[in-house]
Amino acid sequence: MSELVLGPIIGGLSSNSVNLWGRTNSSARLHAWIGQQPDMSDAQLVATSPPLTAETGFAGVAPVQGLAPNTHYHYALTLTNAPPNPNQSPFPKFTTFPAENEQTSFTFAFGSCFLPKGKSSDLIFKTIDERRQRDDLRFILMLGDQIYADARKHNSIGKIATTLSDYRQVYAHVWTSPNLRHLLQNLPAFMILDDHEVDDDWTWKDYDRTQAQIPIWNRVMRALRLRPSQERTLPLERVQNALQVYWEHQGMHAPSMISPLSLDTNGQYALPPGDPGSLAYAFTFGAAAFFVLDTRTMRVKSWRGRSILGKAQWKVLEDWLLAVKDRFPVKFIISSSSLLYDLWVDLARDRWSGFPKERHRFLHFLAANDIGGVYVLAGDLHSTHAVRTDLYGPQGRSLPLWEFCSSPFRQNTNWLSSRTFRPIRSGAVKEQIPAFVLSKENFGQVRVNFEDTAAPSVHFEVYNRRGKLLAAVEG
Ligand SMILES: [Fe+2]
């Protein structure tokens, strides 16, 4: 008898559709039921997934269409076509997004980096769930390091993940954390990977993406610890395994990729030379537009040069920025790596600071095209900050650009980031003013307020795992 072992997750929510995700322990189909009564006595079967098979680790999505905007729905994800039993109420619920361009104020949560190390490691997700109910959080953005595949002491497999089944096992371990699982059943989620879904600070060695690498210090440390050779190198096949399992758990329930990566006959990312595909996607919530960058799978560090987004992703990003410029007063750029926060001490140069030309291109593009109302949301740093960057806009006007960063949900914190900030060097930047920086475990909450329609405001608050307010700023 099949069982749902992970999920459900409310993925890819929009004003009229949702992707209900689950992973089972054997072949099955997911049946999505929707109702408006809390006990689902009015439940209707609205979608069925394709068969869940071993090829996708028994993960799948029931895609639900035809929903009404801004409407509450209760739901159930079952493995048979028998309606959910009203005695199991209350059922989880979600609220669809408002119609596109409707100026509705809303609040959402975001953060990144979760390495459970013990019993109460996932307390922060209980706190987020309390805030979901209190502040009517509409969704959560999870900006990467959803798993630490290389944290062998805490990833449940006792080694660095290298095979499909290793990566799947790490997700199964992390995503059965009770408070995280409960939260994701009740709060719609949008996810993107950072480095640890594959390996620590990994990059490609060449623009054709034929060879990948991990930093020299990782190779040395793993050699000193007598780790087997497959953990000290990063062959193409391991990247493909990790990205496939990323797709199974994070990608398949997200909105469609803008330019999907091509697949080989095994259903894995083929990564052929010149493939323009990336994991980037976009979505909207009323009058706010979101672009979720893929800052990892196109990243190249070679003797011939460096790239963080890749040519093709630049094209879709710039096209998107021009398309939303006047149509959406508030735009969020989601970057797993920090874009606007540089450190005096940063050996890894694993953030946008390591790609100064591309960062300048981004800043210059915003300034030259006078694109206002842009907020960058970032993770990865294991600290939280808000920093305002004034760009040289047309006629010397200041064009403000904010970065809000939140990480980690649960991981070691980074004291260096709060003590070694330095303003970024770019001819597009007038000045940078950090509002706050704190090296503490945290999650972020963003409130987009359209009550004053002439000038929407965006508020950023940071909370610790017990729900204590750590910092707040109006952007
Ligand atoms: Fe992290």
C-alpha cells in the first residue's frame, strides 16, 4: 500500500492554479481534492497526477486549474479516488493570488539555509506558521540550501551525497522535520536552489558545462579526512543526479521555467554546450512581480573567465525587467546569493562580489532604463541585512535599490558579515547605506503595502526562531 512520505506542498500558486506536490514510497497517483468547507464535505476531485514512478523517485504533482482569484480553498491530496473523510477535518487550505495588476497589500515570508542537527532544529518553521496565521502570510520563498547534501554528519546518510538515492534520502530526512512539513502543507511555497543542493560552493570549470569543481579547500579537507574519491571530485553525473533530485523536490511544483533546460533520454538535464536553459522562473502577486534567478547552474569559474547567470539567462532577465518596468510598481529579484553586500574578508567570492562585471551590468541596466521599485531578496550569507543602494538614475536622480537578506533558518551564523561590510565598487552606484546587519538565525517577512496607491511601500522585518522581532526597516 502506497503512502505519502513527503508533502503535500502547495507549489506554483497563482490567481487560478496550483501544483499540489507529494512523494510516495511506491507507484501511485496523486488525487487533488478541493472544497470550500473546512471538513471537505463538498470536496471535488479536480486533478490527478501522472503515475508516480521510480524514475522520479515517486515524486509528482497534481496540477489544479480553473480556480477563482483571491479565494480560500481547502484541499486534500490522496492516493485513491475515494473522497477525503470529513472526520479528518480540519483540512489545510490556501488562498489563491489576486488577479494580475490588482493592487492588493500582502505579506510573505522568506529565508534560506536549513541544516537540522537535532530535535528542535525546525522550531523556526513553527514560528513562521504562527505568523502565517497572525499576519495572513500568503506564501514563503525558500532561497536555497533547502538541504545540505555535503553535511555528512547531519544529512542522515553519513557521507556526502553522490547518487540519486543519496540525494533523495537527504531530502526525505530534512523534509520530514515535523514543523517544516506542517508549514509547507499550509503555506504556499516557491523555491530555488543554492549551492548545497549539489555541493559546497560548486561551479563549472568551462562554459560548455562539461566539468564541475568544488573549491580546493574542500578537496584538501576531504582528502585529509580520507573521504572516498567520489566525494573529492564532482563529475558531471553527480551534478545531473543532484539537479534531477532538485527537480523532483523543488522544481516540478514551481511555476514553469522561462527557458527550460533540455533533457536527455533518461529524463536528466543533458547540459549540452550552448543550452540556453536555466532554472529561472517568474510569477506575480497582484501588482508585484517576482523573478527567481538561477545563480548556480550556469555559474562558471575558469581561467578563461567567470559568469554567474550565463548569456541566455541575462536575456530573459533583461526582457523581463523591461516588460514589468511600468506594469508592476513593485518588483522583486530573488537571488540565492547576495548581490549588494560585500565583505572585506571574503575568500570564497561565491557571491555576486566574485562577478563584478555582471553585477555592474545589472546595476547599470536598472539605472539606464530608470527601472524603479526593485527589491533584491537574498540568502546564503548566514546573517541578515537590509542595505539601500542609490544608483545614478537619469539626470543624476537617485534610483534606490534595496537588498533584504535572510539566512539561516538553522545553520551556523556568520559573524564576519556583520563586521566586515564594505560598500560595493561600481560606477553605477552613488552610495550604499546599510540599515542593519545581524548574525543570528532568522527568517524575513516582507509587507507590500498598496494603501497609498501613489507610492506603494515595502517593509522588511526579521524574526528569530522564537518569533522575537530582531530588526525592521521600511524600504
Ligand atoms: Fe547556506
